[in-house]
Amino acid sequence: MTPARPGGRRLVLLRHAKAEAGNGAGDALRPLALAGRTQCGSVGASLAAAGLVPDHVLVSSAVRTRQTWDLVRGALGTAVAPHVDVSDRLYEADVADVLDLVRGVDPGVATLLVVGHEPTMSGTAAGLSRSGEGGEAARATVRAGLPTAAYAVLEVEDWASLERGGATLVDVVRPA
């Protein structure tokens, strides 16, 4: 992955790792499955290798997204201590909600990670992407939906003025 242009920002939209099937306690309380826990180590290693260690993290309040972030953070290394906001709003967010949350991020943040749900993560990536950029494979993946533990990487100029069509889809990654 190429480094962000000077002054550019990286937005990483991560779908949570594989969760257990409904457990009768409600969707928001579903924990990660064993396979999901394993996926998180690969996600953390992939983010670190790509130079995408976040400065700030927005996490849905659902159990599976919080567990995903906790395990990804562990795989990034002990020195990683970004600012983390856990948001009930992100749990049932649509693209407009995600954009509102992103626009509120401190302008000094270079890499922002959002840990959320489908179809919102892929919808946000597709909605932000400039037409014709980012490679056909990446665009096809976000149109089809991000699989569990996959993430889209977008380059943006700044958080506060981010609009639909205002980012470049750089890559979609499905860690092993």
C-alpha cells in the first residue's frame, strides 16, 4: 500500500469479524465466534504491515465489534493506544450517520479506523468513492459487500468536509 499523500488522511472501514449465530440474547450481544477471534489477529497484522495503525477508532457498541477492536488492537502491538470512541449510534448507522461521525474527528488524526457492520461499511466505502477510481476489484467488492473481517481503505483530504464521492478507494483487504 502506498503512503498517504502529504496532508492526506486514511479512512479504514472494517466489518467486524465472524460472530456467533443468534444466541437468544439479542443481536447487539452476539459475541465473536472462534473463527472470528482468529480473523482478528490477521486483521491486526495486515493493518500494521500496511502502515494503517489508527490514531483514532470509532467502534459500534455491539459486543462483536468491541471484541473485534480489542483483539485487533492486541495484534497491532502493546504500544498502540489510539483514542477510541464506542458509539451506540454506529450500531444501527447508515452511511449518513457514519459520515457525521467521521466529520467530527479531530483534524490531526491521520488514520481513522471505523469498526462496524454490513451493509453500512461497504455502503459507506461505495458512497465515498470517487467514480472510476480505486480499481475495479475493490469497487466490485464494496458493491457486493465486505465479508467478515475485511476492510476498505480510502484516502480523504480532511475529515470535516468529507462528502459522498469525496474519497479515493485505495484498496479492499481480506486478511487470511
